Amino acid sequence: MTMRRIATFCLLLSLLPGLAPAAEEEQGKPKVLYWYDPMYPATHFDKPGKSPFMDMELVPRYATDDEGGGIRIDPAQVQNLAVRTKAVEWGRLPFARDLPANVEFNSYQLAKVQPRADGFVSGIYSLAVGDRVAKGAPLVDVTVPGWASDQSEYLLLKSQKADPGIVRGVRERLRISGMPEEMLQAVDSTGRVQTRMIVRSPVAGVVTSFDVYPGMNVTKTMTLAVVQGTDPVWVTADVPERDLPLVAKAGRLRVRVQAWPDRSFTAESYTLLPNADQNTRTVPLRMVLPNREGLLTPGMTASLRLRGTGDEAFLIPTQALIDLGDEKRVVVRLPDGRFMPKAVTAIGSSGDVTAVSEGLETGDQVVVGGLFLIDSESNLRGALDRMREDAARKAEGSP
């Protein structure tokens, strides 16, 4: 029963177009096995003519097409299918990634302004949240009544020419209590008690909090204002894990913002923070950018461009790559005009270029146009070849 099934299967194979042994060539011309429509290569016809599917002539399939492997397509059809090829090159794959980023305040220059003494607000300056202030700019006037007695003691010791060490000690006690150096100098120069203190901004930046009004009582630990520095600013971005080598190899990182499209800003330094996000598979990157002109405003949307190059490999157009899931391949045009599919190992892509480590040689012509039709024809030929091999093995009784 088994031998009968094998014989029947072989008989069916012999009836399939293109599987019968080739006849003798007549007058030096190869035997035509069948005609087909390149758009529907699985359907075969016994004679030439118009395709019932498309308004085009059927293409002959010759018995010599299988010689040497690959497939052979009539030159006229190659032109009709707009088949284009490109030579394989050897080089390094350039990478360019544009990552979204954000301009932020420089927290290294965050200042919380406190009076450092108990008193009341005797005056405020014309300020509001969002105003820019320079370093040393006056913010609030605070009157500290408790300093009157301490300054009186200091002035008395000076007038009595007391021991210099004791005088210096009392003066240092006034400074430690929170009295600014400019007030102490005013006491020394005028010889009079000074109880009105000017609270100044310790850094240049933007006022982000200013909750104070005239006459209110304050304590030495109360925060009167918050000033955040803007020179330099921070620019943060989330870098995908696969792009971390681009950051590591980068000599300088450049940032662009939409407000100034013709300018790029170079980071003075940068840090990859040690807290990767498990959900997005990214690592936070923090860059420090100078902002002396004040062009970069916290809250702006920025763009970070990463550039780099990979290891040397064969470079092909990305559109030449056929991804079959478990296998990637390209179609190579051989010097004699045949088209040969080749399995390749792709190691990376950037834009319209893909790097391949195995399966090609420099100078190979890979197909980049009309690829789908050629690959469909190649799949059909490969399926028929496997049917021949399976039938031969079964006829010989091999497993």
C-alpha cells in the first residue's frame, strides 16, 4: 500500500508544470516549460498570450532557468517590473537619533530665602512670581527689634575701648545671629543701632515663590521667597537602553529648541542618572547647558540628537531586506542576469541603511525595486524544488 501511494504521488508530481524532465532543446533554443503572469506566478499556462489577470503578455519559463540556481526573468519583464539594484558597500553604519527633551531649572542654584532672625516685614520690593532677579537683588525689608540691645552692647564696648578680643567676639555673635555683613559695617561706620535688615537674593534666577506682605511677623526659619537659578539650566531626556552607547561615545551633546531653530546649544557636562525606568526601558539623562543670554526658559521643549557609528559591516538599503520573521534575506542579481535569494544576518538599521554581517560580499547587486514579485517567484521555485526532493527521497525509501 505504501509503495502504491508513493507511485501515485510521483505520478501527480510528474503532471505538475515545470516538474517533468526537460525535453531536448530544438535548434539551440531552451524548452519552454510554461507561461505565467509575473503578478500571479503560481498560475501556469500552456501557451503564450494575454494574462487573464492583468493587461500584459504572459512570460515564458524556460527549462534552463534552474541551471546554476536562482531564477531568470526576461529582460523586457525586468524593465517592466522596474527592477532596480544597488551595490553592497563595506563601511560603518551611521546612527542618528532625535530624542525629545525638556528644559528645567537648575536645582543646584535653588535658594530658599529666610530672614534668619525673628521680626516683622517693614517693606517689600516690587516683585512677583516669575520675575527674574539678579544675585544680591533686594527682596524684603525686615525689622529685627531684638538686635537693638545686642548692637548697643557692641557699640558700648567699642566706645570704652574694651579688649579687642572681646569686641571681636561680640561682633561675631551678631553675625552668627543672622545680621548681614552690610549691617555690621553700617553699625561700625555710623556708630548707631541698625535694626532694619534688607533680605537679598543669594543667586540670580527666577522667583518661583513669594508669599510675604508688609507688616507680617516672620520667624528666622520662615521661607520668604524661593529663587531658582537659570544659568546654567538643566535639559533632561529619557534615553532608550539600546542608545546608551551613543551617549557614552559622544564627545559633545547638542540640543535644539523650537524657539531658536537656527541655533544649537552645547552641553557643558552630562550625567546618566542611576535609575532606569523598567516600564519604558529608558535611562534619564541630565545635561548642563550655559544660559548667559537667557534664551533657554524652563518648560521649553527641546530635541537632543545623538550621533555615532557602528562596527564595520556590509551596508545595504533597508528596503532591500525581506523580513520573514525567523529569517531575513535579500535578492541578489548575478552577473549573468539571474536573481538569487540569499539569507543574511542583519545587525542594525539606521534610517534607510541596514548593516549586514553575513551572507553578502562587497559589490553584490541587491534588488531594491520590483523586489516583491521576484521574491514571490523565488518562493514558488523553492517550493517546487522541495517537492522534487521529497518525492525522490520517498521513492528511494529514505526516511
